[in-house]
Amino acid sequence: MRFPTLVFTLVTLTACSQDPEPAPAAPTEVPAAPAPTPAQAPPPTAIEPPTEFKAQPLSPGEEKRLIKAAQSQKTDDGATVLQVLQHAEKMRPRKFKLAGFDIFYQHDGKPSSVGICYWIGSHRLDDDKYCDIGYTISADHQTLKADVGLVTPEEELELSVSKLNRGRDRFLKEVDERYENECIDYDTKKKLC
């Protein structure tokens, strides 16, 4: 009785392990693969042209008024912003030069701040100047405040505009530090700017 069960199991296992269609002995002609069908690309969407920068310029009189207001801002030592900058130029003529004041605009064209540009070092090309000091213009264009961006109070103390607002001595120290850090190679002591 055990023999027929064993034979049946062997026959079943052998039948399951064999391919139902034996592979051809010699390679025959392989049918060509069907040509791939091109994927249907979605119809192109309308590409929005980049919005052009359209400054909403202030009148020349308004620009002058805002620049004069920035120049007249009082610093902690009682001097005006312009006096602090002129003092730095006088005391460090090879390290600092004021490039000027200008109105800066947001990406949407609205005036954002009165910016101050300057040079550190003796390289005085247009590309060498810094424009990282500014006074934010209020929405009604009536007031200015130091433009410190979105920083912590600790980081705010390290901004050039904060050092300028502390007065002549602190800004002069800032000029010396910036010159040392940016214009003198630390290893070779070679002058870079």
C-alpha cells in the first residue's frame, strides 16, 4: 500500500518540476520586438512669463527726503548716521570709503529701504562695494528704522547697521575688524583689498 503512494508522489513531483513546453534545441528566428508606443505627453501648459520688475519709483523730492532722513538718524553717541560715516572716512581713508545712499526696492517694485553702500579697502570698483546697511521705509513712507531683517537679538548686535547706530567709535572698530577679516590674508598677512 505504501508503494502506490510513493510512486504517485514521485510522479507528481517529477511532473511539476518539468517545463510544460521544452525549450527549442537550436535558436530559431527571434520575432522582432514590437515598436514602443510613444508615451502620450500631457499637453503643454501655458508658461507664465516671468513678471517684470516694475519699480514704483518715488518722486525725486520723496527720494531726497527719505535719504536725508536716513542721513539724519541719530546714533547712540549723538552723531548722525552721515557724521559717523564721514568720521570713518576721515579716520580710515585707506580702509573705508562711502559710496552713497540709494533707495532699494522689493521684488514687487515697492520701495523697501534707504540703503548705504561703501567700500572696505582700497579696491573701489563698483563690484567691490558693500550695500548691507539700510533703514526700512514704513508703508506710509514717513518713518525709517534700522533694517535688521529676521535675526535674533544676539545676531542683531553683530550687524553693520547696529554697529553704525552705536556711534563713531563702534563703527570705526567695525571698519577695522572688517578690513582685518576681509582684506588681509590670515596666513600670509598679504593685503587682498
